[in-house]
Amino acid sequence: MSSVGVSSLGASEGSRDKIVINVGGVKHETHTSTLMTLPGSRLAQLVDTEKPPSELFFDRHPEVFSHVLQFYRSGKLHYPTNLCGVLLEEEFDFWGISGTDVEPCCWAAFRQNKDAVEALAQIDPSVMENDQSSHTRAWQPKIWALFDNPLSSVGATVTAVVSLFFILLSITAFSLQTYPAINPHQMYVVSADNSSENPVENLSALPRVLDAVELVCSLWFVFEFVTRAVSCPSKLSFFMTVMNIVDLLALLPWFFRWCSGSYCIQALGFLHVMRCIRVLHVFKLMQHVFSVRVLKHTLRASATALCTVPLMLFSCTLIFGTMFYYTEFEQLGSSVLDIPSGCWWAVITLTTVGYGDIYPVTVQGKCVAILCAMVGVLLIILPVPIIINNFIKFNSLLKTKHSMPRRKEKSRIPTSTSTA
Amino acid sequence: MSSVGVSSLGASEGSRDKIVINVGGVKHETHTSTLMTLPGSRLAQLVDTEKPPSELFFDRHPEVFSHVLQFYRSGKLHYPTNLCGVLLEEEFDFWGISGTDVEPCCWAAFRQNKDAVEALAQIDPSVMENDQSSHTRAWQPKIWALFDNPLSSVGATVTAVVSLFFILLSITAFSLQTYPAINPHQMYVVSADNSSENPVENLSALPRVLDAVELVCSLWFVFEFVTRAVSCPSKLSFFMTVMNIVDLLALLPWFFRWCSGSYCIQALGFLHVMRCIRVLHVFKLMQHVFSVRVLKHTLRASATALCTVPLMLFSCTLIFGTMFYYTEFEQLGSSVLDIPSGCWWAVITLTTVGYGDIYPVTVQGKCVAILCAMVGVLLIILPVPIIINNFIKFNSLLKTKHSMPRRKEKSRIPTSTSTA
Amino acid sequence: MSSVGVSSLGASEGSRDKIVINVGGVKHETHTSTLMTLPGSRLAQLVDTEKPPSELFFDRHPEVFSHVLQFYRSGKLHYPTNLCGVLLEEEFDFWGISGTDVEPCCWAAFRQNKDAVEALAQIDPSVMENDQSSHTRAWQPKIWALFDNPLSSVGATVTAVVSLFFILLSITAFSLQTYPAINPHQMYVVSADNSSENPVENLSALPRVLDAVELVCSLWFVFEFVTRAVSCPSKLSFFMTVMNIVDLLALLPWFFRWCSGSYCIQALGFLHVMRCIRVLHVFKLMQHVFSVRVLKHTLRASATALCTVPLMLFSCTLIFGTMFYYTEFEQLGSSVLDIPSGCWWAVITLTTVGYGDIYPVTVQGKCVAILCAMVGVLLIILPVPIIINNFIKFNSLLKTKHSMPRRKEKSRIPTSTSTA
Amino acid sequence: MSSVGVSSLGASEGSRDKIVINVGGVKHETHTSTLMTLPGSRLAQLVDTEKPPSELFFDRHPEVFSHVLQFYRSGKLHYPTNLCGVLLEEEFDFWGISGTDVEPCCWAAFRQNKDAVEALAQIDPSVMENDQSSHTRAWQPKIWALFDNPLSSVGATVTAVVSLFFILLSITAFSLQTYPAINPHQMYVVSADNSSENPVENLSALPRVLDAVELVCSLWFVFEFVTRAVSCPSKLSFFMTVMNIVDLLALLPWFFRWCSGSYCIQALGFLHVMRCIRVLHVFKLMQHVFSVRVLKHTLRASATALCTVPLMLFSCTLIFGTMFYYTEFEQLGSSVLDIPSGCWWAVITLTTVGYGDIYPVTVQGKCVAILCAMVGVLLIILPVPIIINNFIKFNSLLKTKHSMPRRKEKSRIPTSTSTA
Ligand SMILES: [K+]
Ligand SMILES: [K+]
């Protein structure tokens, strides 16, 4: 076969204008003309002379260069998935190629590692570990850790359990006081019917016991709050934390105890709800469970997207509530008489709770109800993929963050990129 | 060891009929006979002469060629997962090998990147960014963006919030008018009972206030609709959009106000439902949240598959409704007397709403109900994997689309595939 | 530095007992002693002579060999994830190494492709495409496709829609006949109360219309069934298919029409349920949707595992039903009087339907109910991961199966593994 | 172009201070100065002499070394994803590099295989296969397998089915005895109303039949328990297993039969619940299904994280229950009179059961209910990602564990890492 025939098939036997590029020991061969296709790049500058060199040596990554050379050959930059995108970008920079030239087919894989590193950096380190280096006095960190981080020591765990016990005790005591049989004075339930005529004899001592319990609980809560407020590393951030404001408000019901009247009862109700919110402190004891920490990050990251569900629910409630009103309002036997009631029905059907206090009786109303229940079932599963997607992402990120070593001595290694 | 013994073990020491194929600097060696196994290919043509060359040079990707050569050796084309499928197909084309020869075990990986590129191209770019280049007059684009894209400027966000406020105000005003106590004229509820004898005095002014509120709202809606219709880039596509038709219909209730009669009330109901659908404009404010955009694509792509759920629900409703009728109809105390009522019970049980207006009393009826509730629970989770699968797919695609650079200067680089 | 010092650090400058193994052009170097560590293998046999050769050539895959050589060096066989496991196994066979020697860390990746190929082969091809090559007469395949595969032609789609219309029509007609107002003869509802004294005049014609409709429907069903039975490719498999038996049974109600009595009504009920099951034919029209086909495979593969949910539900029902009975039975006001009623309550609570016909009134009963509702919520999500896992698997497999080319001309390529 | 110009672009034509490192036949070239950047490493020691060698040979993995050399060049250690992390760590150890120097971008991939191996090792092998090697007598293993492992033989499956039949029979018999019509002696329901005056004649024989059935069942259970206790491999672990304690307690009701009184009935209730728990033995028959085994591992691993759901439910119950009480208690018509009742309503709404025994009537109460139902819907999907994540993990691990060969002859291969 003649050399012409060989050449027509893309092959060559001679060595016309060939150049050997030795990168880290691996010898790549190509035509000089190939290197001229990317005018501004490092290699094009090197061969753009009258007498280009026949061999060049670079002390760089040989495998990455084979992909760089392929970019010269085909004009398309593909990304090898076995190499890290960060490494490739560094090498591309050396060869004078932009990472943005990567083809769309390889773009996702090219970004993958870089995105992961950026996401890792964004994870709030304060969530991972409790910073205890900004205290001014020696005893402060220990007291603060004792009350704030239940996993820091055995004493802290005991303190947390004791605190939780008092929270539950105070809620229980207050709840029991709302029983008419127990509390004949009806301090809280002023407008209730007069069933206090026949108080059971053995229950007459209970109100005083409950009062004593609540006094003890309140003393503990005041002690705990003052101790934490005094030992906290930053007063400002302490009083800006939601849970601490809740704790403060939950201390107040004691002072509203002896006042009465409708206004006072509503304030008491609000403060007592604060007391119940305080029970969320129980999750402090769960923070060492890895999945729970992942779930916390997931919910924080999904918060904005999860708002679509209440918005969707609100829109569907208005639409189905109005439809329900117009299909049912002529039915006098029906208890639906206005659009707000129709919306109440719609939301209870959409969330598949279905109390049964209002339900359609006409055929058109039943059709609206069927549609409403089906949309409700779909609405429930809508946030599932968002949560799962973020959970998988943060599970991987937090696992990496936990297992990754802290490299403090890393800086001693000097970078030695070009030492020709 | 003799050369024969070596040869019997697949090895050779000599250089009989060996050929060196230098691809981009990497020297591959094989037997000439190996290259003859694929008669039509480029290499087979090159060596199919009396005196085949002992060395050939190709300015191609060396790593891909090692897999091409393995195809000659074993007759099986495997796909290396660290290289992009698109790159491989280009190289395979050069060597005269079809991508369809890839083995089944490697087919999925081979297609992966190509499928991703095709899916990327199918994502409607108009969903990603608002096209604003087809306006004829200078003021049009600004006005249009002000009313249609709440995220284009601060003014646009304010306009969207104001518009949303008027929508909610008009819905609230109308809903309150359906209270019998508020609206003694009973304009809308003609057939309601005559409870308007004792209108509360301080409420008598409210109907006139509500009328005024609705007038203001209607003026705003007319102004907004006219402005948007005038400034829209294409009149045809404007009046073909579902939400714009809804907006137009929602303007009409004002004109049906003073007519009465059953027919008119039903028309009014339909138009008022339109007014409620208008509340979906709220999602315009959520379009910047990435997960919400992914969810939108997910739902659009899953729409056809999600139709199985209503179809399944419909079939199960008929089956369980009929079964329920035949197990319960002899029970006179039961309120189920016909198959449609049985179907109504079935759908309320299948969606786990369970109003409790109808429930089985016989043992067989309870067995049907248990079966029905269990099938319902399974039906609810049926669409979950479809939505999750599409969410993961579009999450990845949209992330790629967003981070990918727009390459406009790409065309300046000439392709230089074969320059031997 | 002396050669001894170099040697102590694992390096060598000389060429004592070194051997060069040229595999497909790539020259690997190692010590002869290294090759002796795996006595039975191909390379150990080649060098186990007095005077081992200093260079060997093999026309094999060079990259795989580098991993084989590493096995000689370290005694551990790791799997490179960029190469296909099937290719590796072929090469390992040549070098006399067993694939089972792969380390545990790489085993999952090694099996991956092989498992995928096996799973692909297990997918029933008859699900993918309708086999139409076993008909004896020329007109049979066309008729069969017309009635059995709605997507084969426009005519077949029309036939399917017409058939579905008749199914719905017959169900509607029958359902209306169960209305007491419409059907004063009370043929089906023998034991119902005598409310047929005042039949509405304009409804008196309806029963005869419904009878006529049902006659037309029955004629169509008989015609369709006979046509399909005659044109089916295999009589045996036709009458063994569940849906065809259902179709046959659904033809019978017509003959039970004029008989009465309790036994007859129950038979009629069973047959009418068959008629409703026939509505599942609607899914034939959905089979072209890819996700639906994946869902079908998913449910078939998950069937056994999904049985845990009813079993779990059954066990929990018994446990909670009994607990409920023992906590509530002394409460006379409660309607719960026996364990079966308790179980009925438990299952309705576990599935979160909650009719409200039975609910606990004692404190202990409420605690059981809370526990029951929580277990129910967990039971509902139990099958979700099973379904999702199988959906992801079959989604990938079916996508591969669909896009994979049918290679019929593959056999022309002879295998040329060892041509030394 | 002068050599200076070339050098300024990072290239070199000469061979000043270059060193060739031949690793397993692949020749890597670099500058001696590059190797000095990591002072303590093996290569730095080798070249840290007056006259460094110009070529070194190492019988190691060539591909891994190219990444090691890149660490010398750039000071950053990236991880190639096509090689196993365990292999890399071994090679890194040889070259004197710590695996902890891997960059954050590659850390996740580097740990992946190692984590998988560690997780594989943690899977309890006793869950995978029944250990039967610790029996003292010959007949013990067979008897034990017959009663404990239903899948070990056909006889064992029959035994398990028979046992399950007796369990269900005994539960059925006992449940029927709670019917007042069947059991006129009212032994269990002492405080029930006297409706036993008119016992149906044909039911009078049933109590005696039920007694006989229960006697037979009890005899079987005693026989089965004694046989299993005698044949068990370890008495201690047998009596520490939860299900065996349940079995033992379930034998006792027979002895409480003839005693009466409130205390005794409660004990009987507890023991009868044990009898129902015994029905969980049915899952022994499901253990061969792969997905069920994966689900078992998933639930065990997710147990701690799943505790968040009841905790969250408990907290939300307290918060919403208190809010409900304060919004509704003034409404006398409402049946809500104390906070515990409010909490009962809250939990039934949060789990979307919605009995309808208590529902809000005031506008504020309805707003609390809507919030409560929405939080409930979100609470239900909270554990889904945890379960899915663990399911996917264990599905992969168990699949690997099952398909992986047992390598017992592995130890015969000596490790031959450094044989220079
Ligand atoms: K309900
Ligand atoms: K419900």
C-alpha cells in the first residue's frame, strides 16, 4: 500500500511535522498543525516559530494532558470522570484552556466535585461542634456547657434530664388544674358552668399540691435561666435566640396567676403555649444521632421550597371551598352556609383528616369532594422528593465533614507547580 | 522454555506479523491477523495488502484506541466509564466501528451522557429566562416585565404584592357577603331561610363597605388586565394562556351582580371560582426558588404517568363501591341504598378521608372496608417513585443548565479532526 | 547513594531477574520472583524454567493486565471501576485468575454490570412487545391486534375506546337501577322498604330505557368476547388469563336477571363486581407511557415484599384490637363490646381512615389509640423504600432495553481471542 | 525559539536534573527538585544525595504512582475514582504519603470503599444464616431447626404453618368468647349489662366447643414451648429473647381462667395481648424474601432516628392541645373542657385520623386545627428519607454480602509487596 493510500485513511508512516510532547515521562505525539488550532494557548505559542522543537518536556500530569491534546485534535473538551474536576481545572489553567470549554455532556461531572467542596464550606461549622473559646472567665465555659450541651459530660446529661423532668412536671400540673373536678375555684375557666358545687372530697387537697409543684418548677426555671444568662458567652446572641425568648416568656405565667378577667386569660394562654414550646428542648438530647442532624440540615435547606405546600394548600382551599359553597348552599339541610365554612371543609378534606362535621350531600358536592380528596393526596406527596433530595445531599456532605481529617500542618508543603 | 511452549500459553517472543500502531504517541502492538477480524473497518483496510506496514501513526485519542483494539482482539466492545460516551462515539466513527456494537453490559453507561445532553436540549429555555426581545415599542418591555415577572425589578415585586393583596381583598369581601348576618338582602342566597329579620345594627353598614371594596378591587383588576393586554409581546399567546382567560372571566362577576335567578347564581359561582383560581398568581413570587422550579418540571413531566392514580382510584371505587352495596344493602339501618352511594363511600375510604357519614355495619361490609382502606394506603404511595425519579432527574439537569456557561465565542475554534 | 541503600527503599537500578511483559504494546516490568507468587497461573508457568525469557508479548488488553500484575505484586485483586466487570472476567480467565479473588471492597462494583445483564435477560420480552408470529390464518393477527393491543393501529384505539364506553355505560345503567325511585319493581332489593307506592311519573319510562341499554351492552360484550376468543393465538392461554375469565363471568348477569331470591342476588352481586373489574381494561390505553410500564414491573417485583404490609397490619390489628377491648369494655357507654369490634376499630385507626363510629373514651383507651395511630403512620411509609428501590432499578433496566439496538448481524464477527 | 523562551512557558528541551522513575514498566519523568518538596517521603530520601540516580525501578502499581507524583508536583493529592480507595491507601503507605492528605473534593470518594467494607463487617452474620454448630447432642440441632427455622426443611415449614394455625385458632376462639350472645356466663365481662336472658338456642353449645378448642391449642403451645426450650442451643439466650418471653406469658391465661374480679381481668387482658403478639411469628415465614430482610436491617438501623417522630409528635401535641384549649374552652357547646382532651384532639388531628368526636367550632380554633393538620402532614413524611437512605444502603450491602464468595483458601497466597 502506498503512503498516499495510508494517508487518505488518516494514518501516516513518516514523521513530517510531528512533535513529541513528553509530559511527566509519557510521550504524546501529534502534528504541529494540530497544536495551532488553539492560537492563544501555551502549546500554540511554543510551536508558533519558524523551526518548532521536535520534543518538549513538561513536568505535569500526563493523563490530564492526553485529554488536553484531544481538545486540540477534535476541538471538543471532554471530561474524564476518573479524575477530580478541581485537579483538571488546575491543569487546564496551566495549558491555557478554560474550564468553561468543557462540552455540555461532561459539564455536570466536571462541576460535581467543585460543587461538593463549595457545599461543604457552606455548612455552618457551629452546627457541627460547640465553640467554647470565647469565654472571658474560667468557670463560665463549664457552667455553660453543663446547661447548654447535654452531651458534653455526664453532669450535663443529668442536668438536661432534670430540666426536662421539671418542664413536663409543670405542664402536667397546669393541665390537671384545668379539670373542673380538680379545680373548683375555676380560676382559669371563669365562664364555665357552675359544676363546682359537689367537689369530690379526696380531690380537695390536689389544687394545693399542684400549686406547690408549680412553685418548685418555677423556682428551678428561674434558677436555670439566670445561670444560663450569666454564663452565656455572648449576651446579645443569647437574648436573640428564639428558644431563650420562649424560656423567658414561659417564666411569666406565675405573675399572671392572681389576676383574672378575659384579657388576662388570653395572655395566660399565650404564655402557657410558650411553656409547651419549651418541651422542644428534648431535641437537644437527640443531636448526637447522625440522621437527626442530617434531618435538621435538610429541613433548614428545604424550608423555602416547603413553603409551596402551605401556599398550594391555601389556593386549593379557596378554590374548593368556593366550589363547595356553590354546589351545596341551596341544600338547606346542609350545615354549610358561607364560604369560610366551605374553606374549613376544604382544608380538612385536603389534609385527609375528615372530621365529618361537614360533608357534601348533593351529587355535585360529592364530585367536588372526590376531586378535593384526590388533590389532597397528591399535595401530601409533593414535598417528599424535595426532602429526600436534600437529605441524600446533606447525608453525604455531613458524612464527609465528619470523617475528613483536620489538616493543620498542610501549609508546610510548598506548591511547586512550575520548576523547569 | 521453547518458543512453542511459550506460544501455547498465548505469549510470543518473536515479532512475526506484528504491527505497531502509534496513536497520539502511545504505541499499541498487535498481530496483523487480529486486525483482519473486522473486514470493513479502517485498520483492516490498511493492513489488507501484500506487505502490510510495520508501524502506523494516527493523531487520535490513544486511550479510546486501546478499547477499539480490544474490540478487534475479543470481538466484544466494552465501554470505559471514565470517558464520555459522546467522545467515544466520535472516535468509534473514525475507526469505522458502530456505537451499536457496544455490549449490553456497557450500553446503559454508553448512552448516559448522550441522553443527558438530549434531555438538556429538551428543557424549554423560555422556562429558564423571560424572553424580552420581541417588543415593538420601547415602553412595552418595561411595563410587561413590571406586571408579568415579579423578580425583574423592585417595582415589579411591589406590583405583584399589590395585585395579590387586591386578589385576597376581593375574595375576602365576597366571602363575607355570603354570611347571612352580614348580608340581609340575601342577593346571592335567594332560597335561604328568612333569618334577616333581626340584622345586628353595627353590621348594617358592612354590606356597603364590602361593595365599595369590591368596586375598588374590580377597578384595579380592569386596569391591570388592560395594561398587561396592551403591553404583551404577542396578543395571540396572551389570550391563549389559561391564567389570562381566568383573569378575564374573573372580571365578569361585577356585571352579573344585579341580575338574580338560579341560572345567574350558578354563573356567578363559576366566575367566583375563577376569582379564586387567580390566587395561583402567588406562585409567580416563588419561581426564583430552585426546588420549586424543579418541582414544576417534575410535575409537567410526570403528568401523564400520574393519571394512573385517578384511573386506579376510579376503578377501585367502582369495584369496592359495588362490593360494599352487595354486602350492606340488606341492612336496612344502613344509609347505603344504591351503588353511587357505595362508590361515594369507597372513594372517601380509599383516600383515607373517612368522614364517617357512611360506614359498614355487617361483618362482610367491614371486611370490604378493611380491604378498601389497605388498597387506599397503597394507592397513595404509588405515585411517589414516579415523582422522586423525575425530581432527581430534573434537579440534576436544571443544576447543569444553570451553572453551564453560555459559549458564544465557541464557533471561532475550527474543528481539526483529521490533519494527517 | 549506594545501590544497597536504594534497594532497602524498595527501588532498584540494575536489571537483576527483571522481566518485561509486553501486553498489546504497553511494556510492563516486574521481577520474575513476583510472578512466582501465584503458582498455578499462566505467567508463573511461563517463567518457571531454568532460564526465564526476558521479554514476553501478549496480544491482550494492556490496562486490565496492569491490574492483574498488581495482584501478583500485592496478593490483592482490586477492581478498576472504569472498566466493565464482564471484560475483566474474560481477561482474568485468560491470565488464570478467578474473579472470586476480587477483594470485598471492590466486589459490589465488579458484580454491577454482570447483575445488570442478568436482570435485563430476566425481563419478560412479551411485556415489551406483542408477539404476533404464531397465528395460523392470515386474518387472525389483524383481528387479534384490533381487540387486544389498542396502540397497534388507529382502528384498535377506536375499538378500545368504544369497548370502554360500553363497559362504563353498562355499569352506569346497572347502578341507576339500584335507585329505589327509578326501579319500583325492587327486583334486586327484595328486602327493601315499600317506598314504591309513589313512583314519579317521568321516571316510569327509565327502567325500560335502562333495560334496553343493558341489552345493547351485553350484545356488544358477547360479540367482542367471541371475536377475541376466535382470533386469539392460543386458546389455552386465552382462557387462563385472569382478565378473560373476568370478562366471561361478567357476561352472565343477564341470565340471572329473571331469577330472584337471596342466593341469586348474592351471585348477581359477585357477577356485577366482575363487571366493575372489567373497567381495569382502561390501563391497556396507558401501556405506552414509559413510567406506567416501569411501575407495572416494579409492582410485580415488589409483590412478595409488599405482603409484609398486610401481615404487619393484621398483627397490629389483633394486638391493638385486644388492648382496646381490655381498656374500654367496662365503659358501658362505649359501643365496643367484643374483640372483633376492637379489631375493626384498630384497622380503621391504623389506616388513618378514622370513621369515628368507635372511639376511645377512657384515658387508657386514648393512650392505646395514640399508639395505634402512630404505628399506623409508620406502617404507611414502610413499603415506600421497597417500591422506590425497585422503581429506580426497573426504570434504568427498561430504558436500557428500549434504547439498546437489536444486533442480528453480530454473529458475523468471529471471536479472535488467542491468535499468537 | 530559544530554550529560555521554552523554559519560560514551563517546558524544557534538555535533561538538566531530570530523573526517570520506572514503576512497573511505565517510565515517569520529573525534575529532582520536584521530589524534594515532600522531605520525609521515600522518593525524597532516595534523591537527597550528592549524585542522585538518573533512573529508579519500583515493582509497584504504575497508575497509582502517577497520582503520587502529581502530589509532588502540585502539593495536592487528588483521588482517581476508577481505583479502589483501599488499594490507594496501600500504595500511599509504600510511598510514604498519608491518606489524610487527600483533598476535600476527593475525600468522599476516597472513603467510599473503605466505609462499605467496614459496614459489611458490621452486619451481624447471625442475621444472615442460622448458626447450628454449638449443639451438644445429635438430635438437638434437627429439632431446634424444625421449630425455629421454617425454611430449613419441608417439615419445618409444615411445623411453622401448624403452629401459626393454632395461634390464629386460639385468638379466634378467645375473641368469640367475648361476644355476649355466645358467652352468656359473662365470665370476662363481669360489669356488662344483663343481656344474657335470651341466649339463642343453637349458640348454647358454642362456649363448650370454644373451651375445647382452647384446651387443644394450649396443649400444643405447651408442647411446642417445652420442645424448643429443651432443644435450644443456649438456655440463657433462649429465655432472654423477647419473643420467647412473650410465648411463655401467653401460656398463662389458662390458669387465670377460673378466677374472677377486676384485678384478674386486667392480668388476663395483658396475657391475652401477649397471645396476639405471638402472631408476629408469621414473619419467620417471610425471612427468605430479600427485601424483607433489607427492611429489617433498615428499621434496626433507623430505630434511634425514628424516635424523633414520636418526640416531635409529643411536642406538637402539647403545643397544639394547649392552643386548642385556650381558643375553644369558652365555647360551652364544645366538648373540650380540659387540656388533656385538647391534646387528645391534637394527636388525632396530627396523625390525620380525625375521628370527629372533638372538632373546633370557633374561628380561632379552626385556624389552630388547620395549622395542626398541616404540621401533621409534614410530620408523616419526615421519617421517609431516613428509611429510604438506610434501605438503599443495606440493599446494596446485603446484595454484596450474599453474592460475595467465601474465600477460605485465600490465606495460601503470600503477600509479596517489596521483593526488590
Ligand atoms: K375521619
Ligand atoms: K381521616
